[in-house]
Amino acid sequence: MPEPVLLKLDVQGFQAHILHDGERMLSRSLAVVLAACVEPLCGSQAEFLDVSLELRDSDFRYAGKLDLSFGDDGRVLPFDAQLVA
């Protein structure tokens, strides 16, 4: 696979597992687009803060969001976060 890589993670709550097992791919990536949730939609889903801290340990930093929407109750709906190395 040619480098650099843009990694898109939209894995319905399995981000932490993918990041843990995908260190080689992550090390080849310059940017990550992460499907993120401020609050988990199901019990096993990782929150954005937890996943972003794990990415920070791999020298990625939060660079913004692609979109942001709110539910009828005012809660932030899932969004795409950009992180760069």
C-alpha cells in the first residue's frame, strides 16, 4: 500500500480494538477520520475521549470535526473527527 495513508475508522464501537491491533497501519497514517460518539450508543461502544486519548499516545492530535448535529434532546449525535499525526 502506498504511503501516506488516510485511515477512516467507522467500526461501531470497536475503535479501541482496531487501534490496539492495528498499530502497523496507524504508524503509516498521517491522518485519521474517526466516527465518534460523545456518549456511547450501546454499552460496549468507546467514547470519543477514550479513543482520542489512545490516538494521542500514537502522536495524533485532534484537528477538528467534519460535521456536528444535535438530537431533539440537545445531545451531540455521532460525528466524524479529524486527527493528524
